[in-house]
Amino acid sequence: MLANHWALLIVTLPTSGATARMRIWRAVRTIGCAALRDGAYLLPAGDLQVRQLRDLALEAREEGGQAWLLNVHAADAAEDSALRRLFDRSADYAELQAAMSDARQSLSGQGSTDLNRLHRRHRRAYEAIRAIDFFPDEASSRAEAQWNDFSRAIEIIQSPDEPQALAQAIARRDPAQYQGRLWATRRHLWVDRVASAWLIQRFIDPHARFLWLDSPASCPEDALGFDFDGARFTHVGERVTFEVLMASFGLDADRGLARLGAMVHALDVGGTPVAEASGFEAMLSGARARLQDDDAVLAEAGTVLDSLYAHFSANRKA
């Protein structure tokens, strides 16, 4: 957001326009306006925010009211700081964090459907605050960390067999020896497993067949296991399975895959945030809730991973 640069919407509506007044009031709350007084709403003057206020001004005029959208500049740094404080989201984050803390007390007693529903509800609440958190600060960072912990807690319950990282070197493999093979991992695919399966299918073994295991102990001897304890390919050191597969098959110089690896790493074990990560996680969560078959989940996630790979490969700023 531009410092010292603000957009102010002033709206008046006919006294008979109670419905329109309520609709506009809800809209200004949703997009994060600060109400300077009744009918005067302030936002940082980002492109999106100006468009949102312009749309509200148009709506007010269509309802028979009047609306003015003004550019406002703070007189000095102190005034600008005072305006920024109107957008402090600490209380919103604190309320969400309290709700997540309460929810964590009963996570272990809930089934997968209820856990997915709970995760989606808190995700919507978190993303709604993030969307209007125009000036992120320490409270934003704390909330992000707690949100990641909350999501991770749900994932651990749904996938209790997450692998422990090995302390060993990563052996280089000859892709020619890994063609047309049976690959196996835990069912109910999540980030590292679905991305690893995509990587295998797309870059390592185009004719791969997959087996989704109820338990790692049921992995057949002739299958190449990945992303579970005792698997041929699993976490090593700081690398998640996707990154281990990249290194094993000499793919780690591919810029697009490296960016995908960073995204998978951030979602699976934490680390440097990747902007596209939350979108991919939301898509995968929705696919898992909607599709009962892991083959279907892989197919749907694979299309998204193809697009992300193209994006990361072409976008030199990514």
C-alpha cells in the first residue's frame, strides 16, 4: 500500500433506503473500511481498494443516493500513522486465535468430515482477516504461525503416519531403472504425497502405477514406497519427499520444480512462505472433501501442478 495515500468514500442514501444502507454497510465491513463517521469510509488507496469503493459509489447512486470518492493525503507522518492505526487487526486475530485454541481441544475426537469442515471454517475466517490486513505486523506473524500450527494439527490427525526425516546422503538414481514401476504411498493424499506422485508421473516414470496404502506395513515388496517411514523415498534431513525425489533423479536444477519444491516444503513442514501455497492447499482440501478416490484427487491436483509448474518456469520473479 502507498504510504500517505488514502481513498475516502462519502455516501448519503435516501431515508427510505434501509436495505441499501445495510447492504453497503456490510460491504464496507467486508472490504475492511475504517468508518470515520456514518457515511464516510476510508481505505488505503491500492488499486483493488479504489475499485471496490468506486463500485460502492456506483451502487449508492443507483439507489438514489449521492457518493463521492476522494483522494486523501495525510498532512504528515504522524497523521499517516494515526490513519494506519485505524486498520489494526490485532483484535480480529486475537479472536480467531482464541477460537482455534478452543477448537484444538477437541480435534482428536472428530472424524475426517468434521475436521475438514472445521478447517474450512477457520480458513475462511483467517483469509478474511488477511485480505483486509493492509499493514501486516507482529500480530499478523503470530496469527500466521498459529494458523499453520492449527492446520498441521489437523493434518497429523488425518495422516498419523507422517515420516520422520532420515539423516543420510541422497543417492543419485538412474531413471532408466525406474520405468513402468509400481509406486506406493499412504492413501488420503495430501501435499507432499500428491506432489510427489505428480513428479513421478510427470518427470520420472511416465508409465507409473500407483498403490494407495491403508498402512505402510502393507506395502508390497515389489513396490517403490514413498513418503512413509521405511520407504525407498522419504524425508531426508531438511528435505521433504518431493525434494528428495528431485535430488535423487537429478531434477533439482529445474527452476520450475525448485519453486514447486519450496511450496511443497512450506506446506508440509513449514518454512519460507510461498504466495501460491495457500491457494494450492485450499484446492487440495476441497478436492479431498469432494472426491473419495485418490486417483481422482491426483488427476485434479495434477492439472493444478502442471499450471503452477508452467507459471514458476516462466515467471522469473517467482
